[in-house]
Amino acid sequence: MIRRLAVYCGSRFGADPLFTDAARLVGHTLATRGIGVVYGGGKLGLMGTVADAALAAGGEVIGVIPEALREAEAAHLGCTELHIVPGMHERKAMMTDLADGFVTIPGGIGTMDELFEALSWQLLGYHRKPVGLLNVAGYYDDLLRFMDRMTSDEFLRQQHRGNLIASEDIDELLEKLAGHRVAPTVIEIVRGDL
């Protein structure tokens, strides 16, 4: 059961207004479905948009922000809960602990770091939570092709390629996340537990 989702996204708005529209829709949709938002705790860009939309719809919003960003006055002080942590490692670990799954919308390097850490931790068995990608306006088309290339070049098993759940529609993505069964971990496969 998904009670909370970690939402990974940019601290900037990006060039396409569809990115902001999608962030607003994600926050609103999660709140109206009774799914709490766990996110990076910022008030800027798409991060702030997701939080504001969820809060406006009466949803739970839990922010996790490193001390340095709070000191830079980037923290969203209107969150239901705001956790201040020493650094990025603690931020990602706490977000993983608080969430039942992950949704990534458009963002930059930090967003990619969060997405791939969620996938790699899943692959190694540090968590068994679903990982989703909302492909707004084709933003992640090239990334999805690259994942296919990793698979065809045998750096990623086909069964693990299926662990990244992608959709262009938030409602469809949430349904897929709720019904997804995570593939066996690399360790289980290597040990022959299956």
C-alpha cells in the first residue's frame, strides 16, 4: 500500500510551462488520493510547486532539507513536517525511509542522482519500493532509450529494466506503481535464491 511517495524534481522551473503544470498536477493528485508527499523540502522551482499544490489540496507534505540549504533560505516553511539534516546522504536516506515509493518528474543533476540511487538501492535490495518516472512532454525519452541501450548491451538485466515504471500520465503511473512487483535483487540472482 502506498501511503507516501517521494517526489524527485527540479529546484528550477525549466523552460517548458508544461513542467510546472505537471508538478502542480502531481501535488494535487497525490493529496486528493490521500498519498503524502515526501520531497527535498525546498520552496523553489518544481519542488515548491509540488509542495504548494499538495498543501492547497489538504495533503501531507514532508520536507527533508540539508542544513546548508535551510541556511540559504531555500526551505519551505509551510510543510506539514520539515526535517533538517546534515547533508545530502542523510536527506536521501530519510526520504527513502519515509516513502513507500518514488516518482520522478523533470529536473536536473540532483534529480538524476536521486532517481538512480533509488533504482540502484532497489537493485541491491536496500528497499523493495516501486520507482516511477513521469515523462512530461517527452522530457525523459532519451533517458528511457538509454535504459534500453543498457539492457541491450547487457549492463542491465531485462527484468531489472522493468523496475523503472514510466508513463506520461500521473493517474496511470500511480496505478502501475500500486500494482508493481519489484524484480529479484542482483544478490538474490547471484546467490541463486530463485
